[in-house]
Amino acid sequence: MQPVRGGFGLRAHAPGNGVEMADTKSTTDHGEIRQWVEERGGRPARVTATAGGDDAGILRIDFGEPDEGLSEIGWEEWFETFDESGLALLFQDEPDNRFNKLVSR
């Protein structure tokens, strides 16, 4: 799939079949991110093996699937690391769609 810029985010097209996938949006807004995550039953998390001392490590959104490598952290710590790392959240804003990816701004 090749992302094509359009509208407020990226629109992905599946090559050869003419099927268009949902718009992918990007945001750095803490309130928007928290609302999107919590509406889908998610919570802020980190990859446990990458954390140490004052470093939260690699951030993730945990939707409760079995993954012993993740540990829940508070929103304050999650957003502090999110901002310090210069990240943005890519997501699809459709009900029950949990597609997300943390990317560089």
C-alpha cells in the first residue's frame, strides 16, 4: 500500500483493487489522544525492557491483549515522554478501529 496525502491525514489505497481504506489522522494533542485511546478501552503503557531510571522507555498503547512485555504507566509520564521524544500519534478515527502508530513529528 502506498500512502497518499489528502484531506486532514493520509489516505491509503490498496493497489490494483480500487479499494480505499480509512483516513489516517495525525495528532500531538494530549486531550484528543487520551480520548481516542480511552474510548477504545486502551491505556498508556511502555515496553518494560526498555525502561530504566527516569527513562520511560518505548511507549505503546495497551488494549489489554496478553503481552507480558508491556507495563501500564500514568498519562502524565506517557505524555512527558511522548513530547520529549518528539512523537505524534497516527490513528484512524472510526468507531471500534484501534489502528495506531507512534511516529516522529
